[in-house]
Amino acid sequence: MKEIIAELQRRRDEAWMGGGQKRIDAQHARGKLTARERIEVLLDADSFEEIDIYVEHRCIDFGMEQTRIPGDGVVIGSGTINGRTVYLFAKDFTVFGGSLSEAHAAKIVKLQEMALKNRAPIIGLFDAGGARIQEGVAALGGYGEVFQRNVLASGVIPQISVIMGPCAGGDVYSPAMTDFIFMVRDTSYMFVTGPDVVKTVTAEIVTAEELGGASVHTTKSSVADGSFENDVEALLQVRRLIDFLPINNTAELPEILNHTNPDLLDHGLDTLIPDNPNKPYDMKELILKTVDEGDFFEIQERHARNIIVGFGRVEGRTVGLVANQPMVLAGVLDIDASRKAARFVRFCDCFNIPIITFVDVPGFLPGTAQEYGGLIKHGAKLLFAYAEATVPKITVITRKAYGGAYDVMASKHLRGDFNYAWPSAEIAVMGAKGAVEILYRDELGDPAKIAARTEEYKRRFANPFVAAERGYIDDVIKPHSTRNRIARALRMLRTKQLTNPWKKHDNIPL
């Protein structure tokens, strides 16, 4: 029996070494952790339960039968993050460059099915060179099997991808269908075709970083939801994100002890709005003073900065926050902001996370670039997302809410549960100046008359009371009471039940 146990330990040691010490050293030299080191950072100590440690590929072409390494380039299993179960796979770059084979894909598929069956989040750590060329169509079939299960799990369990090295070709589409993608700066990149193929096909000369680095995908393409300085920081932030998320679409919201008094009145908010209606202010100040202990996990912070989305807690329970940012483009809605917010709203609705919306929006961004780019359809995505959502929805209008953008930003007409406004709110079809120039076009030659008309329009419409008179605003609240009113509203909405008409699925304007 001792010999059998010793053989078992030898096999385990071989599997744990992956591609061998030389390749592990090369991984460290690039500033990257190995797959197993990453798992150790991500999960609670001693909680990882690995499966399929001895799986090997079955390829006999191109001399592959001479090289078989236990695990076949991916480590899979389950563990806990702050005591809550998660499933995860980590691609091992030291083994065949982490490339996907038929056996490699089968391991991931097995894990996906376990996660879905047990209704727990799944996390993928990507560091791989794409499909294993030696296996041809078998590898491509493996990708298809993984993709299919990404789709089946969507909206049922949270799916998180962390790009920690190369991620190219078919490998990029599995992360693309997950809920959140995070990258590591300078050591990770994502693209469908690499720089060499780009040069051959289009004659463009571009580096891997310029083509698909973290800076590209967090600012321009919006493929990634955030980027971090190194492997450790990225994994610790994923731990933090998991704490905000329910483990599946029927689970209760996570609730943690907090030390922020819900009845606290922050009189600093009474001076947040500048006297000059065209002067910006930082909406993040309101967010941080609303959520427990100022703890806000922002999503896509560097993309479409004219809108803010992310997670926080109120009275210990998770909420999603969406807010126009007057500091950037006056908080206007454009193509990128609409897409960013729509996806976030839909995620929150999938997992029963209440949505708090702070509104200061002068409208949609005009111009040929926006119209040619499909602003109408992209803006409709946000409208559709809010209208479809059945979770508790609380809206606070702080200043401007003009035109169609007023409707889109979680208005009462889109089944908002509690719609509040600050006394500084202006709810109108458009700003006073533009409205007067249309209504009194024949008086444009008389500046004095136009000035008087503008003041008259402001007195009549540049306030929240016209909307309140019609019941579109439930209450006009003092800014310093915002957190208190939101907390009370969330308490009242804990038992909310609302269902949409039965359908196979909707047809959101993609």
C-alpha cells in the first residue's frame, strides 16, 4: 500500500508542476503567476477542490503522442470566496501554452455543467494561445461546446472572466459572453486575429498591446470592464466583486454587517449642485455618500465616463447604481453611455439587484457621428433595459432631466417604483433658452423680450413641481435626506413582485 500511495503522490507532484520548472520560471519572469498560484490567491485558504487532475489529451498527430502532461493545460475545480462556493478554471500557460484541446475543452464543459447544476458562480482565468493547432476541428468543436454552455448559464449564474495573459482567436468569445471581463495591464491582451495576421490582411502594423491590450479594451472597445496593475490585484478585486453578487438568479442578495447609520443626514449634499446650471459637479460624491461606508465597485470606469455604473450596498444589501456624470460631456447620453448602462441594468435585473438611478441629463448627444453610429437604436437599448426590468427601481433627479433622456433614465413611466427629485431638478422637454427660441421665434430680434421669456419659462418649468403635480415624481426631497429616503424605499420594496408577459425571449434592439 505504501508503494501505491507513493505512486499517487508522484503523479500528483507531476501534475502540480505543469509544464515543468523551466516554464514556471519563464512565467514568473513575465511578471505572471502560474495557474495554481492564481487559484491560491483567489480562493479562501485550503478551500480548493480540484477535479480531473490526471486528464490528458488523446491526440496522436504531429508527434503529440510523445508529449502528454496531466491536466492538459487547464486546472479546474471549486472552492470558496469568503465562505461562498464558486467554480473556476485556470488555463495553464506552462502546458502547451494553455492551448485548448478536445480534452481541455471537455474539462471546462464539465465544470460549467457542475456550476449550472449547483447554481454557483463560475470564474475563468485566461492565459492561453488559442486552439491547439495539432487537433484541428476537434479543438474547434471543443470551443463550440464551451460557448453553448456560456449561453445556457447566462442570467442564471454570474460568469466572470479574468484575462491574465494572451487570449486570442476562439478563446475570446467565451469571455465575451460572460457577465464581466477584467484584464491585467501590460501582460494581457485580447484579439480575434493577432498582429501578424492583421499585417498580412490589411497591411496595418500594430503591436499586441495596441491591438488588444487592457488600455484599448477598457477605454475604446468596452470589451473589458476593468483593468488592474498585476495578477494579485486583479484576483483580489474579483474577490471583492463576488461579495456583491448573489450566487444565482433565485438566491437572496448578499447581506453584510455595516456601520453606516441609514438615518444619517449629510448636509454637505445641500450644496452639491452649483448655482450656475451650466457648471459641473462630481456625481460620484453623491454615490459615495449614499452607499454603505463609501464602498463602491465601479464597472467600466474608463469607458463612457459620462455615465457611472457599479455596485454598492445600502443597509448591508447590494444595489446597482447608474448615474449621469456632469463632469464629462455634461452627463449627456451618447452611444457608448447608452450601451454601457443598458448592459449593467440588464445584469442587475437578471440577478434581482435593485437599481438606484441618479439623473442629471441634458439629453442625447447631437451630431452626425452619433446619428450615423446608430444613436437611436443604441439609446433604445437603455430604454428597453429599464422598461423590461422588474427589480426595485429608485430614481433621484438632482438637476436636469430634459427631453427623451428624462423618460429613458428610469422615469415613472418605465415602472419606476420611487421617483424623487431634489428642489434643484429641472424636468422639461429642453432647456429654457432652446425652448424660448422655438416658442417665441418671432421675438428673437428683441433681446430684452427673449430674456424675459426665458425667465418666465424657468419659473414655470425649471423645477420639479410640474411633474410632481402629475404624479410623475413621488416626492421632492431635501438633498441631505437622500440616503435615508433611498434606504426606506428599499425596505418597502423588499417584497416587490412584478412579472412581464410570457415570451420565449424578448427582441432587444441589439
